[in-house]
Amino acid sequence: MDTPERDQQLWLITAATVVGVLMLVAAVVVAVAVQQAPGPHALEMSLTTPWRR
């Protein structure tokens, strides 16, 4: 039988793992986006272009 303390520890570990994985994925996405961007204003242009129509 699992005790509530152990169950809470498992939930904390699971949450920490999920947050860590999400941070890693976000870091990779940002790195790829920065590498593919032709210039420093590429992200700004892509964000503002749809509203200029």
C-alpha cells in the first residue's frame, strides 16, 4: 500500500520531470528558430505581418 507521503513524492517527481522535458523542448524549438531566422527582425516581422493586411 502506498502512503500519502510517497504518493505526493511521486507526483512531485512526475511534475518536475514533465516541466524539465517541456523546458528542453522549448529550448530546442527556440534554438532551431533562431538558427533559421535570416535576421534579428525575422520573428518580429512574422508576428506583425498578419495584422498589417
